[in-house]
Amino acid sequence: MLNSKYRWFLLGGVSLCGLFLWHNAVGNGAQAGKSERDKYLRSARRETKMLDTLYKTAIVSVTQTYVVDDSSTAAFTTFQPVLKAMKDGKWHEVRLVDGLGEPINPDNSPKDAFEKRAIKEMLSGKEVVDEVEKIDGQEFLRTMTILPMALDKCVLCHENYRGKKIVGGVAFQVPLNRDGE
Ligand code: HEC
């Protein structure tokens, strides 16, 4: 039979050991949560990069093929049904944001803190800015990518973009985690 001094010693040792294991388990849990989130972030960034290439290539291609003068329909206007389908399906949202202060459509001015900050960064030459934002309980990756004067034809409709290198940004909003759907 252990005397009481040893019993307390043993009990203390066992509890310490338990505390250590428990702490480690919690630590690993938090670690797992973090790496899970990193995975969602990486995948949202990859998706945004793909969308950026897709929309910019489509804008250039449609403008080159179909725009004749300022009475032609703008590429992005022809995409409206696509943009609506993407938004309704909760896949993503995308919009053009003006950086020079005289947009054709005033709704395309930077509309909130993220867009205002990101447009400033675009105009000073940064190519991508992103941040995670929680909107109605769902996390989104918000991104803005640089929008250059890709074609001479841009000034057919945007006279104020003449001679400019960067005219604004393309703003994307992609959900971070779609596992539950
Ligand atoms: C045929 C005319 C036309 C051409 C060419 C054109 N756009 Fe536009 N653009 C528009 C119209 C119209 C809007 C407003 C669309 C809306 O929001 O309803 C617009 C919107 C924009 C916006 C958002 C700010 C604003 O003015 O409302 C940006 C930025 C933009 N265009 C950039 C470009 C770039 C870059 C090019 C060349 C690759 C280009 N556009 C070519 C007609 C044109």
C-alpha cells in the first residue's frame, strides 16, 4: 500500500500528464481547423484566378470581334445573363470598378471600404488585393485585380481612359467554404 505522500505524488503526475495530452489534443484540433481554412482560402484564390482569366479573355475577345463604334454593345453588358446566373446560383459575383472618377454607370464607382482601398492599390500598380469578409454568416474571399487599358477600342466608349495605363479593377466575391451545400 502506498503511503499518502506517494499517492498524491502519483495522482499529481497522472493529472499533469492528462493536462498535457488534453492540451496537445486541443492544439492539434486548432491546427487542423487552421489548415482546413487555409485549404478553403487556397481553393477560393485559385477559383478567382481562373475567373479573372476567363472574364478578361472574354472581354477582350468580344470587344475585338463585335465592337465597331460607341453604338456597339459593350462586352460586359453582353455578359449580364451570365453574371446573373452566377449570382443566382451563389457561385460568384463579379463587377467592373472604375478607378478614374468618371464612370459611364455611376454604380460602377468603388462602393465600400474594400473597393475604395483596393482601387487605390490598383492605381499604384498592385495587381491583386484580397481579403476575407463575413457577409450574413458566410465567409467570402473578396478580390480586386488590376484592369488595364487592354485595347485601343476601349476609348471608343471611355474617352476619359485615353492615354491611361490602368483604368480600374475587376472585383470578385467567391464563397470560401461550400462543403455544406
Ligand atoms: C462599346 C462601348 C464600350 C467599349 C468598347 C468598352 N466599354 Fe467599358 N463600359 C461600357 C459601358 C456601357 C459600361 C457601363 C456598363 C454598365 O454598368 O451598365 C462600361 C463599364 C466599364 C467600366 C466600369 C466603369 C464605368 O465606366 O461604368 C470599366 C472599368 C470599363 N468599362 C472598362 C473598359 C475597358 C478596359 C475596355 C476595353 C477593353 C472597355 N471598357 C471597352 C462601354 C464600353
